[in-house]
Amino acid sequence: MVWNPSFDWDREGWREQAACRHVDLGLFFPAGSTGLAAGEIKAAKAVCGDCPVRRECLQFAFETNQESGIWGGKDENERHGLRRAWRGRQGYGPAPTRTPGFVPATR
């Protein structure tokens, strides 16, 4: 692996302060959103609820385009709308809209 200094994944050291640092990270990436996964989502969000770096975590998710998992106490659906607003504030313009069933072409 080559270190790329153009993007510092943890520029302020926020991960060291994260409430999830000693929790099984699988909890934050449940398979689905119903049934047992709904309980995992609720448990993950409870960990985030007491986290001192929740805002930094959510910012990281926006900056690195995290599509899945719980980040900053928000699931994928919650982040989608928040990310559109965040992109607008950053001057990126609106994020592309998702089309159900659309699969981008690959080369």
C-alpha cells in the first residue's frame, strides 16, 4: 500500500476519540435494514449517540463518499439527504440523484 499524502484520512486524530473504537465494527454495517438488522442499526446509533466525535465521523463519511453503514449516527438513507445539503454548502452542486435499479456502465 502506498501512502497518499493528498488526503489525510484522520487529519485531526478523531478516530482515537470515537466511541466505536472498541466495538465490533460489524455492528455498523448490518446486512439489511429490517429484522435483526434493525436492532443492530439501533444499537450502532446508540453507540454514536454518546460519541464526542460524531460530527467529525459524519464529515468523514461525506468527504469519502461512504455509501453504506452507520457513520456519525446516521444510516445510508439519513445521510443521503444530508449529503446533498453538505455538497451544496461545499460548492459542489447537488449530488447526482439515485435512479432505482440503475447500474452504471463499466468499461
